Amino acid sequence: MTGIPLHGTERSAPAMHDPNISTAGRWLRIVAVAALASGIGPRVWAQAVGVADAGQRLIIESVTITLVNPSTDPALNNRAEDSVRRALSLFPGQRYDEERLAFVDAIARRNPDIGRITNTVRPGRIGGLDILVEVELADPVAAARGNGYLITGQTDDLPTLYDQGGTLLRFRFDVLSMFYSNGNAWYGQPGPMLAGNPLVQGTPAGAGTSAWGEGYLHYGLYGMTPLSAATYVYGGLSAITSLSAGQELFTNEGRIYTGVEDAFAGIVTGQTTARGDRLVVNLSAGRQRFTLANAFLIANTAANGGNRAALQSNARWASDLLVLGQVVYNTTKVEAFYVDPDELPVIDSETTIAGVNVEVQPASGLTLAASYLEVPQSQQSYFGPDGSIVGTREGLQLADARLLWQGAAQGQSGPFLGAEVAVQTNRNFDMQASAGYGLVGYTFAQARGTPSVSYQLSYFSGDDPATPTYERWDPLLSGGNGEQWVQGVNHFKVVQDSNVIAHRLQAQVNLSPKLQLVPQLWAFYADSLNNIGGNPALTFLSDNAYGTEANLTAKWFVNRNVYVHGAVAYTVPGDGVQQALGGEADPWWSAMAFIRFAF
């Protein structure tokens, strides 16, 4: 089964073997269980989050540090730039996080030569971010006084409230407003496509045109203070108010919801040698977001939609509990984690995940990594070809290996490629599922718009009914954005990352340093015609063609506070979907735009 199950529904499965039930009745019950067990609603979490959002935390592709007011003393300039570079310890391949970056900015400013540090994000060439860091040498008087609104009374210092001697207090205020529209949502067949889905309240979207609006406010305080010259404690506390109104995918009922988002504390320490080698040790715990690597396995550590609203804008990311330990030595990272995702109460599978992750960069532009995960607790069930329970997610074991190679330096033309392979087993029953992808592309740095093109083939196994082994891939908390593991704007809502073979052709074109277009063409096929655990209408397929999709995304980084995002998509059902829906499936189009303002 994919997605997240309905807590308690697994108890009804054994009744399928009652000899008094007719063959037709058994098949109907199989379909009903698959409908209730499908994760089709909750897995629509990661569709359209601002690329620069701290919750998104995309991969850093390049880091450029510039001294904006160099002195006449070259030695002072070199010392200042070097101290910032070592304090930030930012490397390509790491993950962008606005709040944590503000913390290391404060550490860097403990150097009396350093005044203001600002960072700007721009779209990278392979779906990540380029970071531009501007460093301003300090005015000695201002440096002694400190920064922040509570010290200076200057609104220009916001969102920093207090910044002196390594102690930093800043507030967060994000506001997002989104408009979303569909034509023939669920291929115009919401009845069979959403059968038994707990997120359906009132009337779901379907045939014809529908639209809704949603948004959220994210507000809170984040701070840090030194315990010694090399050790700091930090933490954050925030809340989110989200709302939706109009004809959403699952409901036409308006909702507003306020809940705690971040609530975490941590301690970080480290040292930098005379040669510039950087060691960082970081331990944190509490409600916070966690993304493992490229979001292939873990990204959606909180659920949206339902009574929480903000289905498509993905307001919430923080898990109920994340315990995270990290050791970073230059470009090598080792981390251990335990995550309890914040699931919707109506479909809470009580899943927890523990694991370790290792990432190394043995050469410039090359990242090698491996992960191992286990699921110590879960009530999510897996269903066999006859609809009976073959086991649960509890006891799942996963091994993963991956690589990413950028063959050319920043600003130069060249190839890039990526690959990943993962295997799932379960200590409690016979399971052998697999997944992986291969990516190859090329960046034309000297061409107008510095375009890049790429082809990606992804594979997530389905269950072969002819074998006793359970083989359907469990996507866990996979997600991210449309260039990560949300595969297709519309199609991902129908078929998540399980029992699917996906072909993606993608381009990225920078119309300006702040404006990027990303067109994609997709073709989706089922690995197995047995699709129990997927969408209820597609439980048994007679053809492996799910469908095709063309979409276009536009990203506009207006300035460091404002981000605008838009997307359009057109999805054509394949023969497998058409036959499952009795030939009545219509093409599905959608359009979306949002604007996000953040301090």
C-alpha cells in the first residue's frame, strides 16, 4: 500500500475470506478496502511551496561571498571574508535553511571586523539554489553597540530584534496567498477516484471548472546565545494560521485553523583549524522539519489539508518530534535521526522512522551518499492481491545509495547526472521492494538564459500477484516540489511514488537572474497491473499506461522578501485509467499562482 492508511480499517480485511460471500462480493470488498487504504488524498501535500521557503530547504548549488565595502587594507579584507566563509561553512550540496543561516550569520559577526551580512537566493541550474552572501565591514562604534530593533529602534533591522555578542533574537513572519483552479479534476470522475477517502467533506471538485483560494500566516520567534566561544544553544517557537475557501479538490467547505508549528531546541559546537578545516556537532529535538537528502524518502513530515486547510500551499512542515544529531567535517556529513511525522488525526498511522545518513564529497561537484532507515512503529497495513493483509509497515528496513555529479564549475557549460537505488525489506514478513532513478542533463552556461535540459527515469516497484513476496514500494514521506519527488502537478494526485515507472523530460531557462521557467513533459506507466493500495478506481488495471502530462512552472524571486510562483498543467489519462473509468475519463488541467512575503 502507498501513502498513509486509515487507522483501524485494516481490521475489515479478513472478512474477504468468508465463504458465504459471493465472488462478486469479495471483489467489491477488495475494492472497498483498497479505497479506504489508499493514500491518494493525504499524499497531495507537496505541490507548491515557495522555492526559497525555509520549510522547503532546497539543495545549495553554489555559494558566492562578496565584500561590499572593502577597506584600503587588503589583509583586513581577506581576513574578514575568510572568517565569514569559515563561520558560515556553506558548501554546495548542503540544504538551505533561512533560520539556521541567520544563526551562523550571528556567529560570523562576533568577529569585530564584520558588520552586516545579507544573503540572496536565486534559482540554480539543476533545481537548487545559488546563494549570494554580501558582507559589510563593521563601523567600530556600531559593532560595539550591536544590531536589532530592540537596540537601535531602526525598522531596517527587522526581523532581527536583538543581535549582540553572539546572542540573536529574531522573529519570523511569512504570509502566503494562493489561487488554484482545476478543469475536470480527478479526470471528471471524483466518485470512483475518491471512494472512501476521509478528506472528502461536502462536495469534491470534479467535472467542469472549479477554483478556490487559500493561504497562511507563519509567525514566531527564533534565537540563539553562546555558552562559550565555540558552543551555542538555539531554539524556535512558532505557530501557523491557515485557511481555505471555495471548491477545493476534496471539499467545498471553508476552514480556518491555528496550530503550533516549530517548537525545538538545540546545541551546536565546533571548531576551525588553522588550515580552515571546519568541524560542527549539532544536536536538536522537538517539533521541526526534516528533509533527508533530495526528498526521495523523507520530506513531508507534516500533513496539510483536511481541517488544517492550506492543502496546496503546504503551510505545515514540522514533525511531531524530530531528534537529530549531526556531525559535519568540511563537506562530509553524518547524521542520525528519529522522526514522528505530524499526520492528520483522521488518518494517523502512528508511524515513526529512525535512520542514519552519510554524505561525502570526494571531489569537486561529486556527492556520494548512503542511508539506512527502520520503522520501529506503525499501524499502516500492506494488502496482497486478494485484499488480505500481508503485513504492516512496522519492521520496515530500507537501504539507499545515491550520487550526484555536476561536471562543470558554476558559470560553465557541462553535463550533470544523478542516480539512486533503494531496497525495502521487513523483519516481520516476506517483503522485497525496490526503487531508484537515473538522471542525465546538460547546462548551456554560455547560451542566452543559461538553459539546462535533463531526462530522468524513475522506478517504484509494484506487487507481482504471481509471487508470495510482497513487492510494492512504500514511498514513506517522499515529496518536496515538482523538481524533486512530486511527480507531475496533477498526476501525482492520482498515482504517488509507488507501482509506477515515470519518464521526465525537463528544461530550465533563466529569463533573468531572478526569473526562471521550468517546463516538464511526463509519461507514467504501471510496473504491475495489480494496484491494490493505490487509487481505489485503479485497483485492477488492464493496461499499464497511466497517462501523460505537460506542465510549466514560473519562479520569480522579486527580492529577498517576496517570491511569486505560478504553474499550469495539462494531464491526459492513459489507456489503463480510461479503461478503469469505463472510457469516461476527461483530460485534467490546472492553474495555480501564489505570492509569498517573508521577513
